[in-house]
Amino acid sequence: MDPNQNQQTFNLNSNSNPHQYVFNTPRAPYQGQPESSLQQQQPLPQFESFPQPQPSTQSSLHQTLQSNPHDPYKNKTIHNLPSRDHVRSFFSGNFIQNIKHLDMAPTSAVPSQLNFITGNKNKLAEVQAILEGVIELRNQNVDLVEIQGTVEEVTRDKARRAAEAIQGPVLVEDTCLCFKAMNDLPGPYIKWFMLALGPLELHHMLDGFDDKSAQAVCTFAYCEGPGHEPVLFQGRTDGKLVASRGPTVFGWDSCFEYGGTGQTYAEMEKSEKNKISHRGKALDKLKGWLARRVDV
Ligand SMILES: O=c1[nH]c(=O)c2ncn([C@@H]3O[C@H](COP(=O)(O)OP(=O)(O)OP(=O)(O)O)[C@@H](O)[C@H]3O)c2[nH]1
Ligand SMILES: [Mg+2]
């Protein structure tokens, strides 16, 4: 073992997936950080066998964390958490094969009432219908900043901000509509195209493209509280973008033709949509996970 390293063992375990990882923690303070800033703070743990960021990267990451006014870790002691760069490389690296669910499991049981943070009444109604009899849902409408990034990054960040805002456990969701001809754009930015074009014009986005195929993606995140790593549940449904058919009550429902039936979401009975929808599939995964964790 390297004499300049402390070795720490962490259990990143869930009921079904016990895993133990060993981190090497450098003894010396990071280059580029003043000694004084480290007095109350131990060095960030580093995943063994990862390409380690250079000291200058760690230093600028640290500064970014401390200077971003929206960052939930701002002014928090972060010595027990791997950096987000580490977490990202952890989940996109080889270790992913060993983790069946992306659950860096909550340390405590999930409360028997879930606080779903959304400002979208149609989403809320669907989630309530799908989770009826499974768990009691409460709702708070908190105006959350949504970052740019992949849907996973957007949803994780949303969950962290929501948990920070209400200082407790939260469920959030982010929905994407991805067009194959556009390499999955607009994805998480579909909301802004809907606001600009409306359901009657949305299909014109693919005028000029032969491939009209689209995928609806729903990603839920449960976050135990401020400073905790969110757990993600994702569902995807294939279809295509069509000229609006059916009621234009909910977002792009009338422009998304489900591949299985040839009906738009808006033409389907709600209960039928919920069985095959991106949201229904994501919530099936959440239900399975909750069954093992809800505090009853
Ligand atoms: O036809 C639809 N069928 C659906 O099943 C569906 N789910 C979401 N949407 C729309 O897609 C955008 C997602 O943006 P989004 O995830 O950020 O939601 P939001 O900002 O409305 O609420 P929230 O972020 O407070 O939860 C928003 O325009 C939503 O209206 C849907 N449209
Ligand atoms: Mg939103």
C-alpha cells in the first residue's frame, strides 16, 4: 500500500446488492488549496483504479462547489462524499456491471408518505393514479431551476435542489421527448419547444426529416434529504411524432403516437396510457424498489 495514502473501506450496499469498495485517500492536502481551507475538511475520497482528476481539477471543482449559490453542497462539509466527477465516472465505468439498480441506497427507510415535487398537475394526476394503493403521495410545487445536461444529470440535480429546498425526502421527475432524427434532441428541453410551438405545431419540428420516430422518457429520482445521492428510476416508450390527434390537454400527448397501438397518447384511455407509458414503466421500477424499503 502507498505510504502516502490512507485506506478506507465503504459499504455502498443495498439489501440485494451488498458491495464494499476500498478508497485510497491521500494524506497530503491537495495542491493549490490553502492549508487553512482544509482544517475542518478531510480530503475527498478517491475511487481506487479510476483515472484520478489532476490536482488543479480538484481545486477548481472545490471552488465551483463553494461559489455556486444554487449548489446544495455549498458550505457543507463534503469529506464523506465522493466528488460528483467521481460518482459520474463510477456509474459510467466498469462497476456499473455489478450494480443492478442505481441505488446507492438511502440509509434510512423511505417514509410512508412520499413528497412529490412538481408544478405539473397532469403529471401529478398520473403519478397519483399509478401509485394509488401503493404509497400515499403528497405534493409540493417548488419552483426548481433545471440545469442543462443529460436527463439523468437534470433529474439528479432537480432532486438535490428539491431536497435542499424542503429539507427532507423528495420524489421528483423529469420527462423527455427524444427525436431519433435529431439524435435525441430536444430531450429534456421539450418543455420549451412545447411552450413555443404548442401541440398543433410541434410535429413541424421533423418536417424535412423522413424518420419521425420518437421516444418518451421519464426519469424519477428519490432523494432522502440534503446531501444524499438521488436514486433514479427510468422508463422509455417508443413511438413517433405525428400531427396532433385527440384532446390537447396534456403537453405533447396528442402528438405522440404509441408504436404498439397506432393511437396517440391523447387518444388512449388514461388507464391504458398508464400501462404502457414512459411514466408507468418508470413507476413500476419505483414500486418494486419501494416494496423493499417503505417504512410502514
Ligand atoms: O404529452 C405529454 N405527456 C406526458 O406524459 C408528459 N410528461 C411531461 N410532459 C411535458 O413535457 C415537458 C416536461 O418537462 P418537465 O419534466 O420539466 O415538467 P414540468 O416542468 O412541466 O414539471 P416539473 O418539472 O415541475 O415536474 C413539459 O412540457 C410537460 O408538460 C408530457 N407531455
Ligand atoms: Mg420542469
